[in-house]
Amino acid sequence: APYYCGTYLTWIAGALHLPLIAWWLRDWIWIEFVLILPSVVVLATWWLLPESPRWLLTQGKTEEALKILSKAAKRNGLEISDIKLKEMVIKLKQPNDTENTGINVLDLFKSELRLRTFVLWFIWCATAFVYYGISYNTNELAGDPFVNFALSFAMEIPVTILALIAIQYKGRRMSLAVSLLFAGVACLLVYPIPEGKK
């Protein structure tokens, strides 16, 4: 469902594997090599994946979309006639016929969206730098650096679930404002802690 598209739990799963790989290999060159292997596999097999039927429909390539959907139905053991498949494609295409297809990136800078675009860019950059700083400095905490790194990312699992609930009931804007406020206060509370106690 579109509601769950922003959860990004695969990032957490990958980050939880990283301390295990680092603990096992202990050499940054081998760590980088192991981390790049999944990307190499994806790049080597991209041609095996079919094009997105939805994208093909937006490009007016209805016949190609029908072929891909028909193959997917057969692979999943579904019996769908060509007529039924064409009816489904026509229903999918109808909303796109009325939409304006002349939308591009420059529309983000029009008067009604310009402020939102710049605010979101600033939030994105600030969040990325703080996130990187916190992740990078987990080895400064007392205890095992591998465990500290894993625990810092394991905390994202309940936070992600909480964020889903908050977004559902309070909306994106309020959830973002409150979470940024709490994150900022938590970061500021670290400074009064004496150096040996961190």
C-alpha cells in the first residue's frame, strides 16, 4: 500500500548487518568489498527484470505492459483472459488521460511550492548531517563499538513503527515537526554530560 512506502525498513536491516560484517572482517577494504557485492549482483542482472507496467502505460506502450502483466499472471498461477487484462489496463490508464503530463522538476520552484521545496531541502540536509554524525560517533560511547552501532540502528525499529502511527493519526507535517524537536533536544542534552560518562 502507498501508506507504507516511506518506512524504509530495508535501511535498518542493512545497517544491522554492518557491525556483524565489520566485526567478522576487521579490514575496511574487505568490508567495502562485501558491501558492494549486492550492488554488483543487481547491476549484472538488471536486464532480467521486466520494465514496470505502470511506467509503460504512462509512456503509451500498452502492448508491452499487457505482455508483462500476462507473464506475471501466468508465473503466479492466475488465469486472466486477454479481454479482462485489457479492461484492467484501460481502467489504470483512465486517470492518466485527464492528468497534466507537462509536469517537471521546475514546477517545484513555482510560487506556491518554492518555500516548501527549500524548507524540505534544508531539513533533508540537516537531518542527513546529524544522522551521519550520530552514526559516526557511536564508537565514542563506552562499551563495544560494534554493539553500540547495532543498538543505535536497532532503536530505529520502534521509532519507525511509532512514526507510522504518528503519521497516520497526526499527519506528516505535525509528525515531522515534533520528531525534529525531540531529536534536537536529545542532541543538545548530550553536551552537558561529562566526557568520561558518555
